[in-house]
Amino acid sequence: PLPTIHQPLACAASNMAWDLVGPGQDLFAPLAFPSAGDVIAAPVAGLVATALRHAPLVILLVLQLYAAGAESAEPEESCSKGLGFNESSGPKDRSNQDLQFCTEHHKRTCCERNHTRQVLSSYAAFSHERSGRCAQMSRLALCSSCDGDVGIGMKVRDNMVLLCPSFCKKWFTACADDFFAPGSSGQGSVAPCGPGALACSPLSEITEDPAVFCSGVGGFVVAEAEDGDDEDESCYDGVPAARMKGKGPRAHWERPRPKEKPWWRQILDRIERTRVPYWLEANAPGIIIATSAAVIAWFLFRGD
């Protein structure tokens, strides 16, 4: 037992402690089980409050991302009308469609079927009685018009393909020993030596300057510097734009349906596809003669 003198002090301290802690039921209130309504309503109310509190931040973030995407979006590229392309669209992915030539550019090109047909026609002269190296480099050079960057006018000067000096030199070196003749486009023009050419000489004897050869072929001009060295101008170095920039948007194309044949042609095709039995094919002459004799005998019998 505490001494008598300390009992008033102990009681006062005890009362002060209970006053600070609170009533007895407050100590066990957190341990009490909530009702079913509180269990459902409390999380929902918390989520709503959190969403309302962060809504302005979410809206600001969405607007910021939209503005950043709009700024970083590349402007739409249009094909060059001066080069004979459709200016209402940009380079497209036309792989496995109706293009006839220049397969390395099909995934990103402004060329359509008629353009590749023209390139193929021009290439015919370079492939006739040419060395394999000259024919291959000539194909790469002529197909440069179907490159995606050339098609939009990025690697063009005065509506002519702008070749890099290194690419032009490779073309000239590959064809240096092949025979060429003066072209019909004017002074300085050269053309592959064809059957109707009067005077043919090795290219190395006609000129020693690659730029003169590339420009003389027609449709090309040679840059003064390599691609990337001149900030104001880009040239074609033989690398397709599809390899550097990837595929273009897929071009709309429908495979043409075969023309329907007339009814009589369909019947003949079915007859041709029908397989005649071997025994009938082997005995056909005898069967025809026997049938004819039987018909004639029948008419004679009826006549009697």
C-alpha cells in the first residue's frame, strides 16, 4: 500500500491519464466490426475522392501528351508532280502488287504500274549485249526514279534524279569497257550501242569523266558533294528509302479479275480438258467407219 501522503497524488495522476486516453469505449472503437453498408461505401467513397482530387492532373497530362504528339508528327510527304507522279498521295507500300520492275523500291515508292513499265523499257537497251556488272548498275540507276525520296523531290534537281558522285563513279566503272554511242538527245549525250548504231566505242574512250557519262545518259544530274555533306541538298547513293525509313502506308489495290470468256469458248475449254478414254481414242477411226456404214445400210434398207 502507498503511504498516505502519496495517495492524493496517485489518484490525481490516475485521473489525468484517463482524461488523456479518453473513455473506455473509445479504446475499443477501432476494434469494433463495421456494418455491411460501411464496408461497401467506404472504398467507393475513397476512390471517388481520389479520382476527383487527381482529375485536373490527369487532364493536364493528356493535353500535354497530345500537344507533344502533334509537334513530333512528321508532315505528310507528297509525290512530285514534276516527275510525273500523283501529287495527291505520298510514297506507298506497293509490294506484291502490279509493279513490273525495281523490286527494291516497292515498299516505299511513288511509282505505279505504268512508271515501272517505262523504266523496264529504258533498261532493255542497257541489258542488250552488256556485261553483267554494267547491266546491274544500270538497273539500279534507272530504278532510282522509283525511290521514295526521289519521288517526293528530296533527291532531285530540275526534275532530274540527283546522283551522288560515288554512285555515278560506280556506274561508270562498271560500264567502262562496254560499248556506247553518241545519243540522240544532243551534244554530250551517250546511249548504249544498239543494232542501229553507226559508231560504237568503249565508254572509257568516249569520256573519262563519270559525271559526263551519268548526265549524258539523260534524266540524271550529279551532285557536287556526297549525301549528308551538303545541308541544302540530298543525293541518291543507291540505298532505297524503304531501307532507311521503312515501309510506307499500304496502297489500296485489288487484284484484277480475269475477263470472262464467251460461252462457246468455255465449251471448247471443257471439251479440251475432258480426258478421252484410251480405248476410244485408239479405235476412233474404226468406230467412225462402222457407224457410217451402219447409217448407210439403214437408209438402203428403208429404201427397199
